[in-house]
Amino acid sequence: ASIQSIPTKPFEGQRPGTSGLRKRVKVFQQEHYTQNFIQATLDAIPTGAKGATLVIGGDGRYFSPEAVQMIIRIAAGNEVAKLIIGQHTILSTPAASHLIRIRKATGGILLTASHNPGGPDNDFGIKYNMSNGGPAPESVTEKIYEITQKLTSYKEAQLPAVDLSAIGTQKAGNLEVEIVDSVADYVVLLKDIFDFNLIKSFLHKTPSFTVLFDGMHGVTGPYGQRIFVEELGLPQKSVMNCKPSPDFGGGHPDPNLTYAHDLVERVEKENISFGAASDGDGDRNMIIGKGAFVTPSDSVAIIAAQADSIPYFRRTGVKGLARSMPTSTALDLVAKKKGYEHFEVPTGWKFFGNLMDAGRLSICGEESFGTGSDHIREKDGVWAVVAWLNIIAAANQTKPSSINDILLTHYNEYGRNFFSRYDYEEVESEGANKMVDRLRALVSTDRAQLIGKDLGNGFVVKDGDDFEYTDPIDGSVSKKQASWQSWDCSFLMDGSSVLGVRIIFEDGSRLIIRLSGTGSQGATVRLYVEKYESNPAKYQDKTQEALRPLIEVALKLSQLTEFTGRKEPTVIT
Ligand code: VG1
Ligand code: CO
């Protein structure tokens, strides 16, 4: 096939954020926009695009087939040797990570905007993963961005469209294209990690323990169908919304109590013991039950505490634990008690990979419904769901245990870290930035006045900072994190407030404010609050009530309403 050099001009704002480049579909549909970003990505591959093997797939959202055909033509134009593509463009983010690893690929291009709504008027996204299966580190994403600012042409082979439904290998010019079953390898992986026999026999012996999995019309539908129905033998009615759709059925494929309302409603109405959902691209998870909700910060702590019930961790041992900075410190308590090394990293999964590759991290999580381990280098929604089933099945070998029983047993041993996040979406960027700038001044130049101060309701400041992270493996430093990507506030190109300002109180309570790096419109303010409770009489208190005094302090200190004009958050998780 003939290779052409297509002249182009740089586009502004092609800077990957917390998890790749996410923009409105309409932005990606601009002539050359997507091609430019693909070319820049190929140019930034540390070992070069020529001769590379790349895994391609995503959540199947609107514009995916077009983007995959563009990738095929540009990959051929750049002498990439081979593409391994999920059938119909479908690969969950964890399945893609796994495929990169088992095929020893150079890397992968993931087409996803995760939980952001899809369709012609919503979001699309492109993200590059490295040979370890994990998201590209900032050194690579910054290189991509740099290249996009100078690009004058991209290389494209003139090829007919490849049939993305036909499993098997075909040639596109000199490029080898292999279309693979989206689910098969991933199922093999999970069956190797978990005790499927134990889970299966528990579910079989305990028909009163009902399960409902919600694929939210995202990518996990086929994975859920294969694992919960075909492998674990649950009835077909145990899964819902399992057909991926390009616009996620018009919904917002984010597994939380607000957006997974169909699931939440059915779990309550039908007295379901175990309800679970994953997001658009399959890396997030939510675990609930009738009258039960597992906050993600507790979820990772409990999986870590119960790791012994999972065959994979019995084999590998638990090498260490880690959480993102805003995630509650419940995990730290498990690490301390069990004597594991533990780490606190910036928001976003890319920071866990180095620790895993160095053999120092086994289990990690984020408060944002992300849980995972070193079996791959992405968070993994279905993995977390099966992990919980495995833990519950193991607990039921000694006594009947519901989700709430497991939570309570954990609190009785470790105490409870009440945690909540308030999101203020699509706020005006200027006000949000001013608010964060003021907070940064409070913890830096005006720090002396802050420490020791009583901010009300008995909360006395012990410490506060503008979070920075030095990677213990490669020494790279992340501060004023350079991942601001919102295109209507390009004036803030240093991404100066994504990492987060954090304030720690004498009683261990924490309050964190940061700006999101995954939004595609305006700014999103995230406020995280955490309060530790060691009084067993209070373990069953309602989260929002337990946290109210701290939230009052947070709103007063941040002057959030004054700066953003918002009285109420868009979403509370
Ligand atoms: C959000 C979450 C973060 C997560 C990221 C990607 O980032 O807070 O914890 O890693 O999304 O998850 P931000 O910068 O908007 O707060 V996913 O499932 O969207 O790939
Ligand atoms: Co996701």
C-alpha cells in the first residue's frame, strides 16, 4: 500500500490528563485532530513505532470504529509490525492491559473516556499504555503533548477498511492485523487468580445469596455474561445491561449510587444480597447489597486484609499496599497491622505500575471506585467484583456472612474511616482556580498561621501541604501536576492544581481539595473528607451524618460557595 504524508497543523490542548486525552466527540471529529494525536502517540513510543506490536481496543463507544480504522492506516504508515485488536473494537481497559502483557506487546492504544457518557454529543478518549500494560507515565504523555504542538504532517497508508468482526489474522499492506476474542484471555486470567470452585459451590449451596451485576451498557457486559452466568453458573437474571452500546444506553456509565440507579433500585426492591457494577471501560467497580454499600476506600482495605482467601495472593504473597492520596487511610491501618510496606501516590493508576514492576506492590486502590492488583497494570472492575465474591464465599465457610457482616468485622478490628467525596462538576474555571490558589497559599506561605488553628467543630490543624510525589523507583517527581487538560482554560497550562491540597487534623481526619484531570468541559472541583472513628457504638452511623461537622469545616475553609457560586455538589460518593 502506498504511504502518504498528509500535511496538518497542530491543535491546541492535546495534553493527556489523569487518564489519556478526553474531549467531546465533536472535537475528535475535526479534520486531522484524531490522526494528529495518533501520530504523536506513535512518535512518543520510547522504543519507536517501527516494528512495534500494539494492542488496540476500548469501551466500544461512539467513534471507536472510525478511530480504529485511522489507527490501522497510520500504524501501517509508520511501519508498525502488528496490531492486536479486540473484536468490534471491544477490550475492557483491564483486558487490554492483560493482553499487552501476555503478548509482550510494545504497548497499546485504548479508546475510552471511561465513565464519561458517550454518543455524538458526548465524550471520546485515547490513551497510550506501555509494555508493562500500564498507563504511560508523565514523561511519555508530556512527550506526546510536545509533539502535538509541533506536528506538521502524519503518515498514512492508503488501505481499505479492515473487517473488525472477523477473528483471525489478516494483512493490511505490510501490517499484520489480528482480531481477537475480547473476553477469552481475561477469563483465563481470573480463573487462575480466584477460587472459582469455592465461589461456585457457595453460590450453589446458598440460593438465598442473590447476585445482580450491572454492565451499565458498557464494555463489561460480555465479560460479566461469561464469568457470572457461564462460569459461575448464576441464572441469566443475575446480570443486566450487558450489551455494550456506543452511547451506553444514553446513560452515564459510572458505578456509583447516583449513576447506577437502576441497579441500586433493583437491589433494594428485590432484596439482592450482592449487587455490583462496572464503568464504561471496565476498570471501576461498585459493591452494594440490600442496605449495604462498600465505600471503595474500605473495599481495598478489606481485600488486603482478606488476601489470604484469594489463591493468587496465597501464591505470590502480599508484597505491599498502595492508595491514591485522597483515598481514605483505612488501607494504611491494614498495612501497619500486617507489617506490609505501603505507599501513597497521586491520583491516577499510572503511579502504581512502577511499584508493581519493582515487586513492592500487590494490592492498591482509589476512592473513585478503582481497585486492583499486580495481576495487570490497570484497575480492574470485574476482578474486584469476583474478589468480593471470593472473600464472601471464604467467610461463609465458617459462618453465614453478608456484605454488612464483613464490613462490621473489619471495623471491629481496625476502626472505621468514614469517607465521602463531593464533586462540583462543570464549574467556571476561573473561580475554581482562584479557590485552589488561595488554599495553596494557606498551606505554603501562610502555613504558620494554619498549623495548630482550630477550624471549628473541634478540628485542629496538624499539618497541611500541596501534595507532591517522588516515585521511589525512578525518582521522578510529580508536583503541580502537568495534566490539566480542560480546553476552555488553556491559561492554566501548568495544571497547577490537579494533585491536591491536603489538610490533616490532630484526630487524623483529613480534608483534600483538587481539580479533576479527566473532565472535558469546564472545571470539576473534588472535595474529599475523611474522619476516623474508633467507637464501636458509632460504626453503623450514616456516612453523611458522621462527616457533617467536617464538611462544614471544609466548606468554610475553602470558601467554595463564594468562589464557585455552588451551594450543592453535583454528585456525592
Ligand atoms: C478520576 C478519578 C481518579 C481516576 C481517574 C481515571 O480522575 O478521581 O481516581 O484514576 O478518574 O479513572 P480525576 O482527575 O478526574 O479526579 V477512569 O475509570 O476515568 O479511567
Ligand atoms: Co474507567
